[in-house]
Amino acid sequence: MEISIGICPGPDAVRLARLAEELGYRRAWMYDSAALYEDIWINIANVVQATEHLDVGTAVLVPNLRHVMTTASAIATIERMAPGRLMVGLGTGFTARMVLGKKALSWKTFTEHVENLHTLLQGGTVTIDGARAEMVHMPGLAADRPIDVPLLVSAMGPRGLDITADLIRRNVCTGLIDVAGVEGPYGHHVQMVSGTVLEPGESAGSERAREAIGPWYVVSYHGVWEAFPDGLAGMAGGAEWLADVEASRPEGERHLTVHRGHITHVTGRDRTVLDLATPEQLASWGWVGEADAIRARLDTARSAGVVEILYTPSGPDLEREMRTFAAATIG
């Protein structure tokens, strides 16, 4: 089982990537949300130059953020700089779209983008906006085609999983990124997990654990607000949370309030609902438990066909989270 780490593109990316390499993590995956983090490709380039063996990945690119040719050229650049060290995850978009006030892309739009990207990297010709296009870089100006960087699809629901399986069968993609660790033959199957390794005897409701779990826990409120705002009434503090959001900005700007600090920080209104979470609720949010419990979760994922765990730590002490998870899973 490969154990990897999620890192936000930003000022701490290189430092955390160097620590990840020291701790034995297989890969550093970086998030792609331009309104929340720095540019993913510049940070990936910095990381591969600052490390010797640590592989890198995108978790995940969202097609609307850049032209498919721009993505193909970025992939070619990293492949030239660090051959064989890049994996590319792509998705229809959650926060990267919603922080811009948009819903996730349709699977039709997404599939066309991934197919075009694969064809471009293989040296083929595609139709983009009604015109034919290909990577026409002269020798010496980019990595030679074909560029066989693995492409993975981030999918959660039945339709996305079916499309992913089809793309894998057609050799367009090589694997899946999900959060549930679904069973099935999905090639290079990456399960993204959050959570924290508890100290012996520590409760998930301890101040330390609550802060580590918090940024991911409050995302449940963000997601319900996007999909079914009326559902917030049934969540602890949800009605008050919603009222605060509605008072914060005009209707067309409230997504900017909701997604601020996504998975990195707990804002004031999010703090209110986090403080209401019980230890049991917090313990159920991601991989939360002492080292033995985390290793048991690892065995379950392995039996489902998962080949890589992408741990996405949060909270004020990322180094502590990285070290304890590595000790529990890598040894």
C-alpha cells in the first residue's frame, strides 16, 4: 500500500514536501482551487526541484480553470523536469467550482476534456472550440510525445464511477480517486482520507483533536448548503449558521462566505458549529483513532482494492499530523 500526503499549494508547500519525503510518503498531492490556494503547477515544479524521490500529483485538476492545451503543456513541463514522478487527478469540481459560484461540471463536459487531454499527450489531434489542435512543440521545446503520465478520475457517485471504469477500459485513464474506498477493479485506486491519529487514551473531542478534525468536519455544512440548504435545519447549529451566512453578503455572493478557509481554517461561523460537535460525531469524520485503529482502516481499504491512501491533514499543526500518520501507516 502506498501512503501519500495532500498539501496545499502555497508558501509552506516545499517545506512540507521535504518533510513528507523524509517521513517516507510516496507522493505529495496538491489541490487545485485558484481562489483558495496558490498556483498548483508552479508549486509542483518547486517541489520536484526541492526533493529527490518524492512523487507528485494533482488532486484534482478542474477543467474549467484552464484550457486543455495549457494543462497538456504543464504536464509536459513537469515530465521534462521530473520524468515519471507525476500523476494527474482530474474531477468535475467541488470547491474549485463552487467558490466561483458554479456547480460541478457535467460528466459530458468532463469526459470530453479528459479524452482530449489524453489524445494531446499521446501526440494526437483533437477538435477544440471547433478548430483542430495538437501539441506542435518542436524537439527540445517539450518532452517528446507520447507522454504517458497516468490520468486518474475523481468520482464519488454511481454515474461517475461508471464513467471512470469506462475510461479505464479504453486506456484513457489509469485509475480512480475517491473518498469511500469503493470496491471494484479501478486500476490505480487512490482513497482520499482526512482525520487524525489520537494519542493513547485521547478523545476525539479533545481540544487538539477537535482543531485537527475541524476544517474537514465543517465542510459538511458547506456541502449541505450547496445541495440542500433546508437540510441545515436538522444539523447542530445549522439554522444559526445559515442565518449568519445569509446576513453576511447579498445572495449572489454568499458562496464566497461559505467556502472561505475550505479544509484549511475554521471561520467564526464554522467555529460555532464545530464547538457543538460531539466526540462521537468528530470520531466518525474521517480516519480518527489511535494508531492500531488507523492500521485497521488501512487493512480494510487494501481489501477493497485501494492501492494508495491520500491523507489530507488539516488544523494548526500539520507537521504533527504528518508525523503521526506516517508512524501509524508507514512505520
